[in-house]
Amino acid sequence: MGFPSVYPTGTTVYNPKKCWSGFTVFPAFETGAVLIDMNGQVLQLWKGLHGFPNKLLPGGYMMGSTGWRSFKHGYQDLLDIVQVDWEGRITWQFNRHELIEDEGEKPQWMARAHHDYQREGSPVGYYVPGMEPKVSEGNTFILCHRNLNNSKISDKLLLDDVFLEIDWEGNIVWEWVCSDHFDELEFSEAARNTMARNPNFHDIGIGFGDWIHINSMSLLGPNRFYETGDHRFHPDNIIWSGRQTNIIAIIDKKSGKIVWKLGP
């Protein structure tokens, strides 16, 4: 069965009666962050701004990263998280999570961020009426990687997920390390045995197990469950999902304990 050699490009379907008019931002790999209207017209291109994802803030600011760690040494690690203005000038940057000394590379500080981050003011990272992410102050929550060992999971090196809260000056003011809460995740004996033998090694030659692979992390923000008295859903608590382990969970921001869970 053959594959087509010509693909349609641009906006191929647009029914205004069925769509709420707005703008779309997406990362164009090796190009930058692109902002388009509903007709597919490019309104702005932030060249060289990588997105995993990109997020548009009030005032025409955009968040993303200036680059990636080499896949010879890491897996989906962003060098930093930055905020740029409409012209692409960096107005905020964080990279001081780990000083990385990869073989054949110059030592450099990295955020090792991936998949998700949230700026204070809007817990979900996009426009919500009455909740706007801050652009000149406030804290930022970032989902990051960290390599470590945890014998409860496996005797092999792990690629773990860490939540960091960063103040405006770039200081780490709070962190949560997923593997520290392995027992709270309540895996079956069969799952534990499987994970111990192979904590999800990738086929790209990197010697660590991507054991949980968290794909999203958001503050809960205001919600009806907390308003009716369920303190597990405190607006400052954090909800996350783990792809490899089929888990959605909420952690209590103050204690770090997992207080609600679906799966595995």
C-alpha cells in the first residue's frame, strides 16, 4: 500500500459556525513558536523558541525554551524555561536545577524541564476568565527530570520526575520528588516485580529507566469540590498524570502526600 507524496497544508477545514474564533500557538520544530489565526495566517513567529509546550501569556509574552539537551545523554530535557516578549527578548529565565557535565559537552546549568509548567495566577496555563498568569512577578511551577536511585523501585538508575516551584528570582522554594512516594502509589506485587526488572528503558541507548513518565502537572485552582468541604481538592494542591503507570493523582501541597488517586 502506497503513501501520498503530496500533503495538504495550511488551514484545510474551517467552519466558522462550528468554531469559536480565537488564536492557536504551536511549536514548529526547528523553526520556533508560531501564532496563527483561524484562517491559518501567521501572526507572529518567535524564532528559536522551543515549546514543550509553548504558552501565551497576557501582553503578548510567550513561554518556552531556548533549546534541548542532546538525546545522546538525556531524554526530553529542556535546557531552560524562558518568558520572552513580543519581539522575542528574554524577560525571565530559569535553568539552575542541575549543573550537567555531559561527556564531550561544556558543563552547563539546565532546568531539565519537560511536558508542563504553570505560572502563578492561572493554574491550568491558559486563559480562564478571572484568572490571568502573571508576567512581571509570581512563582512558576515546573515539571523536571532528575536521575537517581531508589531500591524500592529497582536496582537500576531511574529517570524520575520532580515538581519545582520557582520564585521570580529563580530560587527553588519547594520541590516534590515522585519516587519518594512510591509506596503511596500502591502497585501490585506483579507490577513491582516487572518494574524492578525493567523500569521502562528506552531504545535510544540511555542507561536509565523512565519508570513513571509524568505528562502533566497543574495546580487545581478554585473548584466546587473544595468549596463543598473536600480538602483533598485544595486550590494549592497539584494534580498530575503518569503515562507509564496509568495514574492520575493529587498531592497535598503542604505535606506532599498523595491524597487522591485513580489507578494504577
